[in-house]
Amino acid sequence: MNLIVAVDKNWAIGNKQELLVRIPNDHKMFREETTGKVVVLGRKTLETFPNKLPLKNRTNIILSTNKEYKVKDAIVVHSIEELLVQLEQYNTKDVYIIGGGSIYKELLPYCDVAHVTKIEHAYEADAYFPNLDEDKEWEITAESEELTYFDLEYRFVKYERKR
């Protein structure tokens, strides 16, 4: 499985249920990477989307402990075990974990590829992603040149779990 995340220089991913920053090129990369694929996300992440609706042109699987929770045009599962059974019908290369914080932490052990947008800025934050640079199980296998959005520098970094 894959995961896709944007982090600041402290590996922060969000503050008060919002992204830290919106970079159009990062959103474009996200769309290109996940369109036609399976995205796995938590209920709180879904509720930050426009009109609280699932992403178009993707199979959306929402993880929520609320057994009554239903979402039009999405599959809702209530545990990691139920999610893993649901995912058996898909090619793991086509599955992307897209957040939020607790979903990333729970599913990181099941992922082999991490697409990380690394932003060279420290934001006020209350949600973090595990620092893959400090994790011996992960290595950088691809990295873009430094990109700029206004005065913000960032790069796309691909991590892969060591075999």
C-alpha cells in the first residue's frame, strides 16, 4: 500500500482539523497519483473536504468507529481488520492512505511506499506524521528538485520500506 502526505519541517500535517498550507502543485500531484485508485481516510479527514463529500473518480473507503456512520458514494468500515478484508479485492499498489493523523499511524505498518511533500517551513500544528528520516525501515528512493510556491520551498520525496 501507499500513503500520501504533506509535512512541514517538523513532520506536522495539520492544525485544528485543517491542512497547514494549500499548495496547488501538491494538490495536482495528489490528484494525478490517486485518480482512479482507492483512497483510505478517516471520518474527520472526509469532513474537511468540500461539502464533506468523497473524492471524485476514486474508490473512497472511510474508517470510522461509529457503526451508524454512512457516506453516499463511499465504503465505510469500522476497524482496521474490516478495512484489511475490504482491501483484499484491490491491488495494493492502487491503495493510498490519505489521512488523518491517527489513520496514518495505524496503517503505516501496512504501507511500502510513502509519497511525502516536504515543506521547508515550521507551522503551528497539533497533528503529526512519524518522521521517516529517523525510521531505519524507510529509505528515500526518489526526490524532486526544490520547488517554490510564492516564498515557500518544498519538494516531493518518495520513501520506500527497505526489503
